[in-house]
Amino acid sequence: MSFQIIEQAPARLNRSELAVPGSQPQLFEKAAKSDADVIFLDLEDAVAPDEKEQARKNIIQALNDLDWTGKSMSIRINGLDTHYMYRDVVDVVEQAGQHLDLIMIPKVGTAADVYAIDMLVTQIEDARGYQKRIGFEHIIETALGMQNVNEIASASRRNESLHFGVADYAASTRARTTMIGGVNKDYAVLTDPDLSGDRLTHWGDMWHYAISRMVVAARANGLRPVDGPFGDFSDPEGFKAAARRAAVLGCEGKWAIHPSQIDLANEVMSPSDEEVTRAKLILDAMAEAESEGKGAVSLDGRLIDYASIRQAEVLVEKSQQIASR
């Protein structure tokens, strides 16, 4: 291991993250009673310009009045390039900051963007005497943000998670797609003809590189990587497939843009009973090996060493988090 110690973000379940428009307060109570781990009340894309001010008021009232027990609460503010952003931060944090766990910052492009919000939030917290520090979630959804993802990830001690914003990222990179997440039939490999002249088409995941790069930046800085939206909420199998791909790459959560996607995200992003049972067997086997002065042991014909312990501990810890929730 490197001599540099990575400080881990606060342990927070982040399997599912439900998006709720701030302009639709009739949805708030249902969201509060849902099984989502994290809820972000949205002031940005889901809110029309002439509804921004009222949406802020709606969110402040909801944070103060509703019972959000068991949820981590976040707000998605407007971008730093808009005149809405500063009032989003000032109004909500001043008037309801004690009930806020996270601030989601969209279209983060540079470390300076993070610094600007950090300064503003710090001043409000100090002025109000808040004891709890509000964390930051960053959406990596532009070419500039992806270019600077490493610097963004390390820009503030408030940082908790990086999220992949697939739709705006596609627009920023001018990708030839209009879908929000999922696969594209044109992102495929055509095999050479076989002896009969037939050729096979193998679809690929056009977001693999972007998500993988974000995951590395997040994990290298002790943050949670979270996959963003899957637009077709009438396709649960497509959602689960996208979530599984993200989970394989290291993401520990996925957005739900519709309540029907919450359980799907929780299912995919939770370790299975079989995985947890095997992880516990690994820990038991290694404990026995250590007592005998061994650094590795065989379990079911496979080598287990100290790297296996770290992998097993992650699974067991996650299962304990879920159980305690």
C-alpha cells in the first residue's frame, strides 16, 4: 500500500438515489416513505425557470416539516453558470441546512467550482452555528468535468460522491445518441465472416470508459461512485442490466428517476445472500490461517490471501449497513 492514507467519505448507503422535482411538492411525502437510500430534491433540470423560486420554498418547507427518517437528504442546485445557484445555496442552507446531508453540484467542470460552493456553504454553516458538515455530490457530465475529474474528486473534504450524468455528458461530447443511458446498437463490433460467410454483431457499452474513469477518481479519493439515470423507466430489465454493468466497474449506487426504479437499484447494488455467506467463510478461513501462522489458505479449491480479506470485508460491511437501515 502507498504511504498516503486515503480518507474515506462518511459511510452512507447510496444504492438508490431518487430524483424528485422541487416544483412538484405533491411527490415529497411519497418519496419520504419510499425505500430510497438517498433523495435529491431537484432545483435544476426538472424545474422550469419561472418555477425556480417557488421550488426553493417548497424544498425548504419539506425539509423542515416532513419526516425523512432513514433517508440521506440532498438538493441539486443550479449550475454555477446561472444566477439561480447562489440563492439555491443561501436560501436552503440558511433556512433548512440542519436537515440537509448533501448538496449535489451539477456540471462540475473544475476544482475551482467546488471551492466556490465550499466557501459559501462554510460561511453559512459558521454563521448559523451548524454542527453537522454538509457533504458534496458532484455530477460529472461534461467533457471538461471528465478531463478534470481527478482534481474535482480531491477538491474538498466535503466531497462524498461522484455521479455520472450520462445525458449532458453525451451532449457535451457530441455523442451520436439521444438516449438517456443504456446501450446503442451502433456501438458494436462486427466479426469477420465465418466459413459460411456469416458475421455476428456484438453490442458494447459506450459509457464503459467514462464510468470506469469516474470510478477510479472516486475510489482513489475515498468517494462513492454512483451511476446516473436510465431514462426508459418502462424497461426494468434494461435498467438492471445498466446497473449491473456499473456495479461490476465499482459503482455502489444508481439513480432512480421514477419510483419503480428504487427497488431495482437496491436489488442490484446489494450483495446477495450467497455473496455475503461466502465472504464470511473467507474471513473465517483467513482467521484460522492466521492463527496457524499462514498468510494464505485454500477455500473450495481457490487461493485466499489478504486481498481476499479486504474484498470480503467490503461485502460484509455493506450487508451490515443494509441490515441496520
